[in-house]
Amino acid sequence: MGEAIVITSGKGGVGKTTTSANIGTSLALSGKKVCLVDTDIGLRNLDVLMGLENRIIYDLVDVVEERCKLHQALIKDKRFECLFLLPAAQTKDKSSVQPEQMKKIISELKQDYDYVIIDCPAGIEQGFKNAVAGADKSIVVTNPEISSVRDADRIIGLLEQEDVEAPKLIVNRVRNHLAKSGDMLDVDEIVSILAIELIGVVVDDENVIKAANKGEPIAMSPSSKASIAYRNIARRILGESVPLSTIEEEKGFFSKIKTLLGMR
Amino acid sequence: MAMAQKLQHNVTIKGTKDGLVLLLDDLCSFEHLLEELNDKLSDDHGQLLNGPLISVIVKTGNRYLTDQQSGLIREIIGQKKNLEIKRFETNVITVAEAEEMKKEAQIMRVSKVVRSGQVLSVQGDLLLIGDVNPGGTIVATGNIFVLGSLKGIAHSGSSGNREAVIAASVMKPTQLRIADMINRAPDHYPEHGHEMECAFISDEEGQILIDRISIVHKIRPELNRL
Ligand SMILES: Nc1ncnc2c1ncn2[C@@H]1O[C@H](COP(=O)(O)OP(=O)(O)OP(=O)(O)O)[C@@H](O)[C@H]1O
Ligand SMILES: [Mg+2]
């Protein structure tokens, strides 16, 4: 039986879909059976990022309304035999699915897949509730700017009320020169405000956007910094202890605490 | 029989420099008590019960009075126009009242991060071990102590206690409220000087002030339980 991880943020456009696609791809690279689930009904993107848009026949709402079986709606990835996508409907809205129905679908998927990665829509309403309903774990994505961190804080509070494990944090689109000059929040500050465990830091990398436009997740091209960051996040999800490297983050929050305590 | 009852001392009237103290026996029946109170007050004691306004403290010992019973006593005393009941003093309260008192006197210890959109509300004092993030709110009927950063809204003395204080390890709130008074934060915090501070209502200034935590014992000596 696999585990379901919801990727959420509160604020829109911070990189939930990019993160979902790349974590999913990285886990598949490690040979895991992965199903990506797009719950952003009406604004689906995950299929485009994965380059699978042209293969969609049925979607999440079709499954819920029993126009097809769950396995009929799943699309196999171009690159991996073990990676699948359950696309969202584009013509409906968030209210066409209920949390209970999501729960059922996710638990069915967990029977067949090692990891079910759920891409959550922005906001705190119905779409969020649906996305979280079936999840065992959660990852909160934020950018290094105040409004995004504020919304992440709100979402973490809401997740605390749900039946999911304590969320982990990804800080996405970090630009080191800005943090150093004090024009942007640095990762330490964000982690100390949100007070949850950091699972990865992804730099702002134009290759991410280029890759998205090609329908090929950045995690496929091993040379870029962003790709390494996503692969490392996947390894941490798999339980490996990969230190937050200097590229990802210089002088982490936790090492800072230890300095205070006089430990090594 | 009637004479014998009259001789009992179920109601004792004592004069003090602040007025009168009525000591009501707590073992006799309530009817006897009312009867005797009535008699004693009707007996003219000269200037004491007729002169200028006198304040009265009613001590009921170990007798529990219902609202209705204390109403009857008020009625009798009220017949004497120059007597004004200042308060009832009793040794006994109901369990419900006791629980309420206990809640008001207790320190609620909570360990969590109060996040944007969350409200943490307690009766009595609040000891929060953790931060209050911007957009988060903490409320207490008593004092508030934050072992962490206060960056959201804190409201102490929420049911009207203007003596309540708000203390925090790092004091950077967006807004402070004490009882019915509200102060918002300055638009920019200075880089330094917001650690270990305490907020209180200053009667001279007529607003909430923030000062070093070390001066609190002077401003609010009643915080001490030692
Ligand atoms: N690390 C990165 N570096 C550069 N660009 C990035 C990075 N991560 C995401 N982006 C870009 O940011 C934009 C928003 O990303 P994405 O669609 O993943 O966000 P989202 O949180 O899913 O948005 P929505 O709330 O609309 O669903 C995209 O154009 C994406 O290519
Ligand atoms: Mg998205």
C-alpha cells in the first residue's frame, strides 16, 4: 500500500504543479510506481507540464460521475512505464467533486502505486479540501516573499486540522543574490516563521520554464540546479538523509540552532 | 416563646468607622433571620438608623444565599432609606462559581504556533510557548505571556480587565488590545529593542505602552503570587 502526498501552497503560482510534476518524475526515475493526480479542476496544468495533454480522454470528474472506470482515466507517461497521470476536468468547476469521493479515488490508487502525488489548486476552499481529503502527507510550497509565506502559514494551520502528517516545506524560486542583499526573505527566516521541517530548496531557474514549455519536467535534465534539487527532494521522501547542500541552502536553520547549543 | 426568640442574637449590628456591619447568623432558619432583621431595624436606635447615609456590609458567614434570598434581605434593609448596601460578604460559593474563579486564576499553558487565520482564546492567563505569526490572534481574559515572537494580534483582559498585561520574548505585534483599548503597531519596527518587553495600559498616557519586562513588577505588583 502506497502513500498519498498533497502538494499545496495557499497562494497561486508559487510552483505547486511544477513541484508535483518533478517530484513525480524523480520518484519514477528511482523506479517507484507513481500516480500524479491533478485536482485543479477547471484550471488543469499538470498534463501540459508533463506533455500529456493530447492523450486525455477521460478525467477526474468522469471517474467521479462514473462515466468511466478509474484505470481508464489514467494516462501513462511518455518516458516512464511506472508513471501515470489522473487529469483534472477542464470544463467543470471545483464543486463537481466532494472530499469523500476524492478519498475513495485516492485510496483506490494507493493500492496500486507506491506514491500518489496530488497537485492542489490555489486557495483554501473546496478545491483545497478535495485535494487534502485523501492525503496521508503534505508538502507546502512557498516563494521567498512575504505574501507567499503568509499564505503558507495559513495553509499549515488548516492542514493541522486535517488528518494528515505534519507538513514539510519547499522554498521555491530562491535567488541567492537577492537574499544576500536583504531584498528577499532568506530560507532561514522562512523556516523560523513557519516552524515546519524543510525538505528542499529550489533555485529560480529559467530552465524550469523552458522545460515546462516543452512538456518535459526539468527533473529529466540532470545538469540544472533545479533538477538536482527536485531529485534530492524525492530522495528525502524515500527516506534517504540527503543533506541540504550548499547550492540549495547556505547555513541551514537547524545548523544554526546547534551552534547556539554549542553542538557540532 | 415569642419573647425567647426575640432574645436570640441571630442578627448583630456593629458600627465601624466606614459604616455598619450586619452579622447574620448562619445556623438559624432563614425565616427567623428575616424576622429578627426586620425587628432590629424597626427598633429605633436613634441617630444610627435615621441620620445621614450609612453604608452597610452584610456578612452571611457560612450560609449560602440564593439570589432570591439576598433580594429579601435587600428589601428589608432598603426600608431604611439612609442605609445603603455596599456588599454581601460570604464564606461560601457554589461549585460553579468556584470553577469560574479557578479558571480566571489559572495559567493556561499552550505549546504551538498560532498561525495566520487562527484564534487561540483562553480564560485566565495565557502562557504561549511558541510564536504568534502575522494574521494569528491570541485572546485571554487575564494576562498574556508569549515565550516566542508575537507578530500577530494579542488581546489581554478581554472581558474588561484593564490591569492585564501582554509580555513577549519578541514583541513585534501588528496590534495590541488590552480590555477595550486598541493600539496598532508602528509602521516600521526599529531594528533593535523589541526583546523581552511588556505592554500595559498607562493611565497617565491613556493608551497602551510598551516597556522593558523588568519594570513590570513596579507597574503591576499584583502579578506576584509569591
Ligand atoms: N524554480 C523555478 N524557477 C523558475 N520558474 C519556476 C520555478 N518554479 C516554478 N516556476 C514557474 O512559475 C510559474 C508557476 O508555476 P506553477 O504553475 O507550478 O505554479 P502553481 O503553484 O501550480 O500555480 P497555480 O496556483 O496557478 O496552480 C510557471 O511559469 C513555472 O514555470
Ligand atoms: Mg498549479
